[in-house]
Amino acid sequence: MNTNKLIDQVTIRIYERDPSLMDRYGEKGILKCKADNQHHLDHLHTATEMKDSAIFTDYTKWLNGILQKFNMGTQTLLDNYEILEEELRRVPEAELSPERRETYRALLLESIQLLEAERAKEEA
């Protein structure tokens, strides 16, 4: 899979969805966003290889806690995961097997549900 192309597209969409990110973080933020998405993919891969969804959900909980310490709400990570899940659907089958795509998507959707519950707590 061409992860650089995928990460670039995800990053573009994140910044389109929330243009204030450019004002707040500038070009350094774009580089950090790309690095973060590589970490997301690495954790998806590891969870898939180990057949253990907790690897990704635990990573999600940890990362969300870190982001909140930097005044980034749960919505930021939630948006990222939703966009990543959407973009994974566009990766050609020749680059990503249907089985792996569905596993990645299932892991992302599980973590999206977790983040939605966290966001609800923040808003309560």
C-alpha cells in the first residue's frame, strides 16, 4: 500500500475540514499530522498481525489523553479516524487486500465508537 499517498490525502482532508489547524499549527502541524497518521497505520498493522483489537483501542485511549493535554479535543482524533477510514475504502485492492482493509476499518470503527463516547462525556 502506498502509505505516503494515503497519509497525504488524509492530511489534506483533515486541514480542509478544520482550516483553523493551519493558523494554530502551521507547516509543523502538517508534518506532525502526517507522522501521527503513520503511527495510526503502524498500530492498525500491529493489531491486525497480533489479532488483538486492544492494541489499537488502547493506543487510541492513550493518544486521546495526550491530545487533550495539548488542548486538542477528542473531536480532532475522531475526525482523523473517520477520514482515515473513508480513505482506506479508496485504496485499490491491488495495494490492500479486502481482508486487511476490512480489519483496519473494523478497528477504526471500534475506536470511533470509543471516541464518540468520550466526546459525549466532554460535552456533558
